Amino acid sequence: MGSESWRLFLTFEGERLHDIRLALTTEATWESWSESAELAMQAKYSRWLDETLGSTRRDFPWGSVGAVFDRRAGSSWISVRYGSVREAGDGAEFLANTLT
């Protein structure tokens, strides 16, 4: 995934950075969109996070990292969330492995 183009979205709560969303740039259109393709992209993101961060470490003292699929948005992304917020909200499925 290193040579591919990425989209980057920043979300703020007031002046505080709340979350960063990263998604690969694709040529997909709504006509070519499928839920199975988006779930495959979420799985690709999750595998990359496993390889990069390890499969058991997604929660950190500063926040969490995970692979997200949001059915209402029809898309998948990598989410880096800051602070203690853990809920995905808005119908998104946030996959973050936690240490026990």
C-alpha cells in the first residue's frame, strides 16, 4: 500500500484534533460500488494495520487505531482517534484489537 495514493480527512472538535481518516484513492463509482468490495478493503486495511502495528495493539494511551466500514457512508477507511472516544457512532463498525 506504500506506492498507492491516499485520501486524508481530519475531524476536529472545536480546536482539538479528534480523528484522522485515511483511505486509498480508487476509481470506484456508485455504479461499480459493492458492499463486498468495501468489506474487502476494510480487511485489507486491517491486515496492513496488523503488519504495521501488530495484531494485538490498536489501543494506546493517546487513543486508538482501527479499520472501519460504514454502511451508511458506503466506504471503508483507517481511523486514528485521539482521546478516550471508543464508540464508532453513526452505524460504523470500528475494528480495534485491545490488549487484555
